[in-house]
Amino acid sequence: MLFQRAGLSLLGTLSAPLLPDFLTSNPLPQGFPWGNRTAATTNPYEFSPTTGVIRKYDLTISRGFLAPDGVNKSVLLINNQFPAPKLEANWGDTFQITVHNQITGPEEGTALHWHGILQRATPWYDGVPSVQQCPIAPGKSMTYTFKADLYGTSWYHSHYSAQYAGGLAGPMIIYGPKNKAYDIDVGPVMLSDWYHGEYFSIVEQVVGTPGKPPPRSDNNLINGKMDYDCSKAPAGVACTPNAGISKFKFTQGKTHRLRLINPGSEGIQRFRIDNHTMTVIANDFVPVKPYDTDVVTLGIGQRTDVLVKATLPATSAVFMRSDISANCATANQPSAVAAIYYNKADTTKTPTTVAAPYDDSHCGNDPLAKTTPFFPFPATSNPATVQNIDITLGPNATGNVLWKMNGVSFRGNYDHPILLLANLGNVSYPDDPQWNVYNFGNNNSVRIIMKNTIPAAHPMHLHGHNFNVLAEGTGEWDGTVTHIQNTQRRDVQILLPAAVVNGAIVPSYLVIQYNTDNPGVWPLHCHIAWHVSAGLYINTMEQVDLIKKRVVPSTIAQTCRDWADYSGHNVVEQIDSGL
């Protein structure tokens, strides 16, 4: 029996459209919507363009049944697509995205987060319930309006519990200046671990079963597709063998841009293309000076844009590969493949190329010294605030094992978003320590030194900022900064696992720094779905005097009224942190 695989999505098919250099409905000063701004000469945090163009999208969230790898399961969908629809804009455009919550059987609240968007002047549209908004109640809608203030490759996803692990994630492309020439934009390549169990049952296991770890992922997908061995499917679960892999097109002699995204739940990805070298040109929303590599490492939430020259004969076909790191994550079927067909290749035949070996020993990103942003944005040597954060793991009073940051495991309150309370003047929460709020007042910069005491890696994501990555390593940080005048920047960086030396734990560290120039309440959390569900999360609050002066849109207040009406008449089953 055959099952629907991806709904209406064309990603991973030979019919998927190539991407343009920019969307052409804009006025074109100097030939581009962003004028004469370039990656090398423009500070994107201070001089982003304003085009005046509004990009409208209408997104309906609902349940459905799909079989991305042949195993039929209940999933959460946006506009009946998996992966969710691609959102596009030019740098400086305004997104206007209306989200309809049509989740039934059972009903749930929801909210969408636009990963990596700074949300300057619009912090309430960052999309985190209990922090910047109330959840969108079942049967209700909310419109998010915000500027495409950075450019490059990103994604959007639900930030309500671990819903995105059930399918609520899609690519977001913002066109901007090129920092290296290429011929063809192939578009998003989403690399995602996949679970055959429903996300809610996994969360129940993570936070509700004392001492029991999260399950291993069942498969690994490229643009929502991969084969699966049906003999391994649980009894009674419908499965179609040889469901099929994703397919891509290359043109011989041309240089192709691939926009790699890890929207998974737990697994660190190792991406390669047989018989080809890749050139890295961007990490997250940060253009970097190009460098060559054979393997790209992506933690959850990270993006890397690469260029690939099609140097083989026009009849060639090769495998694209991504492995969930065996050394750094857990998976039953870790290896995903997709087919790349050159312009004269036989697309009915599966490639036969062989994978090259690679080093899987390092549970982190490329060395900091290897990555240099195009536009220099130095970290100050004397930040206004230094905050130390220790990451630990331990049982609570009921025996459930939770993640903690400085001894506190986060739990959100959907009824009382912290940003809205701060706007009313309430910026301290001694009665709610589990909200884990760090109020940096009106200071102009902060350095956060994270120490990991557990032998597990954490892709740490900060909302509202691209941060400077000053240092990483194992042991005690000695104060050395890598490229202090032009440190690596991004919005997710993998915090290395603690080392085990002669049976003793040696903590790892990650040092980040950023200017607190974006008034709001911004989450800092591990992007592994099961870790944030179990509380590995804090809220950073900055420029409190300016927060109080903001005028919150009526749509935010209405969303909270709708949620209060819903939660006042229905039991909301919040079994985890809420995020």
C-alpha cells in the first residue's frame, strides 16, 4: 500500500524550482533591492535596507498522516506540506505571516518562531509562547509582522513544546548580497533526524519517566525523504519499502549554491557530496570568507551555505550524504542519502558512488580560527556584564531527570508572557525562579561563559542576536580570544561535551559575547528538542527602560485573550518546559 509522502511539497524532487538571485517585485536602485550594500562593506546590524515591500503568507497548521520514509504516522503540517512551505523575501522586505491554528484530535496551542531574525522593534513577534506571546489558541489566528533584517538561509518552526519534531518546520530564504559568485541556487537542503513515535509521547518519556533517556531517532531525512527497512517497523505499523530518496539537479561546469539546514530534534549532522569539494560561504546569517571542506558539521538549528562546482562529466550521478554523528548523537538508521544527477545523467538509475571516510571524533563545529566573517564586528575587551552559567543534569523532587542552568530548570507560564510583564514594569520574578530570567538592565554588552559538566554536546541558540564566539574548549578558559578583532559570529554554536579523563569529568566551555542593543526578552537555550523540553533554557532581558516604552500591538493582546478563554475552559496538558 502506498502512502502520501510529503503532501504538496516539491522539496527533494526534480521538479523543485531553483532559486532566483532576488525577488523581482521590488524597485531596483543600483540594480538590487538592497541598493549598493555588500557583505564586505555593510554592518547588517546597523544599516539594513527598508524596501517598503510586504511579503504576505498564509499558514494553516493541522494534523495529517504522511510517510516520509515509507512509515505512515501522524504528523503536524503547515498547508498540508512536509517540510513546511518555503518562505522568501529580499533583505529589507517586511514579512506579514498569518498563522491559523487548526490542530485537532487532540487540540493544542501553537506558535511559530522565525529562527535567526533579530526582531528589532518587534520583539513580541519572535514567536516563543510564555516569553513574547501567549500560544495561538485552537481555532484562532495570529499575524506576525516583522522585517527581514538579515539575509541568507534560515528556517522557521513551532516553539510550542516539541511540536517541530512532529513536522512543523520549513525553510526561510532571505536574498541579499553575494560574497562569492556562483551560477545556480539549488535551494534549501534540510537534514533532519526523524522519529516514528509521535513527539508528545517522546516528551512524556523524556520528562515523565525517571531515569529513562530519550529514544534513538529512527531515520535520517534529506528534504523530507529517505528509504527505511520495513522489517524494522513496529508490528501493526503500515510501511512501504523503498519509499525513495530526494533528488537534485547539477549542471556540468556550473557552480551551485546549496543551503544546508539542520531542523532536527537531536542529531548532529555530517554532510558530504561524493567526489566533490564544498566551499563554505556562510554560517547561519553570517557571510564568511570562503574556505574549502569535505565535511560540513551542523548542530540543531545551524545553517551553512556551500558552493559546489560540478566538475564531473555531464552524464554523472553521485550521492549526497548526511550522517547523524555516531559519536555525538543516537540513531537507529543514521545515514541519509540523496541523488545528484548531472544534466545528461539517467535519472531513473540510482547513483553507485562510494562514500569517503571522515573524522567523526569531534562533537563540535569547525575550529574558530577557520571561520572569518566578511564584515568585521569586534568584541569589546571589557563587556559591561559577565555572566557565568553552569549546565548540569539531575533529578527533581519527583525523580524526573531535568537539565538545569545555574541550578534551575526552566518552565514557562503560557498565561503570562515575560516580555508583556516587563512592558508593564514587572522586570523581577523572585516568586517564579523557574522562569530563569537574567535581567541585564540597561548595560550595553554582555559576555556569557557557559560551562558544560555533562558529556553531551549542546547546540546553544540565542534569539534576537548574532553573537561573537570568543572561545571554546575543555578545562578552564584562560582568557584567550580567537580573532578578537573579527571573531566568528552566528546564532547557534555547539557547546562541546564535557570530557572524561581517567574516569573524571572535565567540563567544557563556550564563551559568547554580544551588544545588548535589542530591547526585549531573548531566549538562550539548547536547540536539542528533548533538552529544552527538560528545561535547558534561560531568558535574557535587556534594555529594560526601553522595553517599558514599547507599544505592544493589539494582535498580541488579542492572542492572550483568546488563549485565556481557551485555557479557562479546557485542560492544557503542559508536561514539559512548554518550549
